[in-house]
Amino acid sequence: MPHPLPGQPTRIRDNNVRDDETAPLPGQSSPPRARPIEVSVVIPVYNEEAGLQALFDRLYPALDGLATSYEIVFVNDGSTDRSAQILARQFRQRPEVTRVVMFNGNFGQHMAILAGFEHARGRMVITLDADLQNPPEEIPRLVEAIRAGHDYVGTIRRQRHDSAFRRVASFAMNRLRERITHIRMTDQGCMLRAYDRSVVDTINACREVNTFIPALAYTFSSNPVEIVVGHEERHAGESKYSLYQLVRLNFDLVTGFSIVPLQWFSMIGTILSLLSGGLFVVLLVRRFLLGSEVQGLFTLFAFNFFLVGIMLFGIGLLGEYVGRIYQQVRDRPRYRIKAILDASQADAARGQGRRPAPLEELDQRDDLEERDPRDPDHDRKPPCAP
């Protein structure tokens, strides 16, 4: 029996049932196939225990109102709080439409979305943040846009509830990114987006280590569209993106989709070389006509510092490209999955007379964390042996 590859979760299967036992007997019709899933919603989760229940209370009714088949794929991105236990509890309550992918560590939001894409089974896939800044009630509008024939649906946040600094920085980066990559996304920071299955399959075929999913989908789409959606204040907690992480994300976006910055520095280097040559000729003529002079020494120092700064920045930019090539050629797994909770896994475990091990482990952690310290049996030591 072949062993699973490293990093791949082991599926639970009932070994007492043979494949031929599941086949229909002569004269019997084949068992009905499962209804194909129309909508898959992928939600990355990282330390969102304070707002998950509010998300459940709004997300499931919004999807139930679609009157179509759907699934929700939660990807726990190595949360250190009780998010994993809350997701497992929700899986037990709605196992027919809920799936949970548990990462072995924190690999980032975009890696979590890629894992959700690989496990999503719907004809269309919608991404949504867990912080409720993007209302789940907007999902039906994205579904209608996909059904209208669009293969990629971007969104623009109406009345953003972000700080002024973040809005200005986002606007500036959007304009710079559009000039460099020629990818037109009015609001690149909004993760409430919809993708047709053909686009998702193409993204799954890519093996990029550093990428920006909305931009990648835009390059593959043939009929993209953008719609305006609502935006709310974060329900609980705080943003997981620091200023440094936002800068790194934009580096991924720029270097992953264009070599224009390298071409810019080639042009700047050519212009500066011509200017330096002209300056050398001017100084040489002045030397012979006016003799030795020390005036303008500090100006030359300023020019020198300016040129050195440009060279160092260019070397750093070149290093960003080389570093991404280095990460890509190593061909390491982009993430590692610890466990997958889905209905087929639970059914197989019940067929073996036991519950899935990942759920047992999460239940034990949940019981330990919810135990009241005032309980007289709490932390009671066993009696000493005689």
C-alpha cells in the first residue's frame, strides 16, 4: 500500500469494507450520486476566537438563503487561541456543509486560501475574511455575477472603516501597482471575491511560493468585473497585518507579476551614467580653464551619496527577485496540513466504531481550557502509594 507524501494528511478509511461490497448487486441500480456543490466559501482563520461565533450566526443563514448547494471550507492557519476548537465544534453542528483544514503552523493568509482552493469542490469559489469587515450578506451578489458569465468578481469597499493612513497608503500602492503590473484592481485589499472553477483550477496548477491570489486570478480571467460591496468595522480583535507585512505583501505583488522595476533601474543607471560622463567632461574643462579649485566639494559629496543610495536600493530590489527565485527552486511544500475535518472522514470513523482522532484531540484541549479552576476536582493530585 503506498504511503502518503510528507505533509499530506492521512484519510480515515474503513478497511473492513471492500470496494466490491460497495458496488450495486446485479439487477440493482447504482446508488444516487451526491449533489454537485454550487458554491464553496473559503475562509482563512488565524486567532479569531472572539468573532467566530458572530461569523457563524451571519454566514450560514446568508448561504442557506441561496437555495443552492454550498460548502464552507475553514482553513485554520496555525491559530494559537481556541479557534481550532471552535471550528471543530461548528463542524460537529453542521458537518454536511462544513469542512475544516488544520495547518500544522502559521503559513500566511494567501497560503491558507490556496489550501482552501485545493480542497474546495464548488463550481464557484468565494473568499471571505473571518473578521466580518466584509458582510457575508453580500455573497449572493457575487454568486449572481458569476452566474451572469463573469469568471472573476472583484469588489470595491464602500465607506471603508479603516484609518486615514491605511486608506491613503492603500490608494498610493494601488496606483503604483497598476502602473507597474498593468493589473487593474480598484481595491486590492478586499478579500471578498468570487472565482469561477476554471480560474481556480488554473491557480491550483501554479506552484508559486510567493504570490498574490487576486492578481493571479485577474491574469487568468477572460471576463472580470468589479462590484461595490459594504464594509464594516472589525467585529473583534485587531488586524493581523502589520505595516511591515503590508510592505512585504506589496513586494510579492510587484515582483511576482512584473520585471518593470528592474527595467526602471536599468534606465536610471543608463541616464546616470550619461550624466556622470557629462559632469566629468565639465569638471575636466574647468580644471584646464580655471585651474584647481575646491568650491563645490560638498556638492560632489551630495551627488556621491545620492548615487550610492540609488545603487544600494537597486541591489536590494535585485535581491528580492533573486530571493524569490531561490525560494522557488528549492521546491519545498508551501504549507503542511495537520488534519482535515469533513463529513466523509467522520462517516469513515463511525464505520470503524470510533471518532476521528483530530476531533478527540481538539475535544480534550477544549475540555481542559474550559474547566473551572474553582472546581474542587481541578488540579487534584492522585493519592500517594503506600
